[in-house]
Amino acid sequence: MYETAAERGLSILPIPNSPPCWAVPEGTKAEECADTYPVSDAEYAEFVGKVAGRYGPSGDFWDERPELNSALAARHIEIWNEPYLNKSMYEAGKQARYVSMYKAAVIAGRAANSATRYLIESTVDARTGPEPSDYVKWAETLVKAEPLLGTYVDGIAVHPYPGSHPIGYEPENGTDEAFLNTAVNYQRWKALGINKPVWITEVGYSSCADGEDHCVPGATQSKREENKAALLAELLTELGNDKYAYVHAVYLYNLEQWTSASSPNASKSDWYGIAYGPTDEQLPAWNSFTTARSSYDGVPEPNTAITGQTGSGQNRIFTFSVNDFTAKTECKSGSASATWFSCTSPYHVKGEHNFSVRGVNAEAVEATPASFFW
């Protein structure tokens, strides 16, 4: 899989989950193995370490295949998929189990390959039972289980499905479908002192036919496909705005749908695709995705701006801002060969006639710093 992807210029985000039945508690039903946590955190962590050591930057896989572009190595690894929806989440204390498994995996992964980074799964509020009132605040519960969790988090993976709602829809509660849950997740973690980039590792609109919250509106399958395309285009365009600069990646769910348009149904998972699988026909949302893809280069580069300056002569005080709240700022003044150093706004320049500031985030260094000469 990695080889085929690399030959096509694609990088894979691995998500180690869905354990085989031999790795889960004895007696687990075969159909439930993939949704059950493994018995051993240590064995799961060992597996993640093997993935990091083989497929991460400078990993064995790339050393064995020098003809492939090693820049496509798996730099990030997402730990588990939607643990807040795992059936075992209804059991007391299972959020803490996810934390212990996540922590063990990160420690092992970093030890195997120090160039790899790790995404923690997040939601706003997680169900703990069948009643609407049965929920916990996800980020807060995880940090309570491990107060030093922030040292193991490199990014926050979210799945902010909008359902039938436009991007500006305000969620009614913490389990309501809404794209604005992207910002809510980020703010929750930031308030806990964990200011990390957000990765939207699943998002999309379904053109299913249930006429309820999960499906885009439309009287026919054709009309729903058109509405799906329009809503998706708006969502992807919105991610290009500065207010979402802390979002460093977005993955569309998903590529193909296999149910015939002549047989619409209410199964939301059948209708997220942008192409029809049996014929590879491109659906309207295909253009929404490819248009956005052509607009973004895949590098979430921060952007700084000098917002003001006071003083005279060779002494000036500058204020500045950076659009990505997860980025740090670096400054320099004097000669072109001067060294960049960490700084915060406002910054006082003494005895010089120039000042530059740039943003540095987890993925990129700003290529064109903001500069002022006098």
C-alpha cells in the first residue's frame, strides 16, 4: 500500500486501530473485535513503534526503496479512530484507558523514530450512556486522567461533520453535528494549556435520503448531489481564511460511493463520495474538492503582519500579529545575516534601521517575513 501510494505521489496518514480478535479480551464477539481496545497497551504501543520505525521519515521502508520519494514518509500518526464512539466508551473510566493507550503509543513511537508526530482524537462532548444527559467533556476528562497529556500531543484530530447544516450553524450542544465544532475543540484544548494544530482527518457531506439532520437537503438524488457539492465548496473555501489558520490539514471523507443513484437510501455512510465507484463517474462534489486542492499547496504556512510602530530614529517599538495561533514568532534586525530569535509583540528595536518578523508553526517557516525599513 505504501509503495503504490508513493509511486503516485501520495503520503499516507496511518491510523492504528481495529485490532484483530487475538489482541482483544477473550470472549469478544468476532464482529466486535475491531471496535474493542486491545488487552495490552504495551503490545499496541510496540505495534505503533514498528509503524513509526518502518514508515516514518528515514524509516526502513524508505531505505529499502531509494527510488521512492522519501519526503512522502508518514510523519504523523493518528492514534485510534473515534474512541469517543467506541462501544466501550459507555463503561466508566474508559476515557482514561484511551489516554493510557495513547501515551504508551506516543512514547514507543517517538523512541522508534524521533521524527514522527502524534495526533490525539478529539470531540467536544462524548456520550457515556444512552440518555441525552449522559456525556462528559472530552478534552477536560482526558487531561484529568493525565495532567501532563499536553507533552504527548502534537496535534488534535477532529471529525467536524456538518450533517445537513451550513458551515455557520451554531451547535445546540456538545454532541450536535456542526462544522463549528472545529473551533470549539481547538478552544477547549487551548484553554487547558494545549495549544496544538488541528487536523481535520474526516469531514464531508452525505447525500443520503433520510430527510433528517445527517443528509443534505434535496427532493431527488441529483439535487442532493448538487447541494452536497455547494456545501462542500463553501466549507473548503472557509478553511482558507485566517480564522482557521490553526487547522493544518483536512482530509475529505470519502472518495467513492457504491450505491446506485437510482436506489437512494437513508444510510448516511453510503453517500459521502465524490465519485461513483462502479464507473468512476465524477459527481458534482468532485469539482468542489479538486478546485480547493488546486488552491492549496499542502503547506500550512503562517503569515505575520506588522500592525504598528512608534518611536523615531534608530529606536522603534513594533507591534505585530500572526494568523496561526499555534505558531511562534521570530524576529531579527540589523544585517541580512543576523540570527532569528524568538520574540513577542511588542518588540523594541534599538540602534538599527530595519526590523523583520516571521511565523514558525509545526509544519512550516514563513517564507516571506513581514519587514519594515526606515
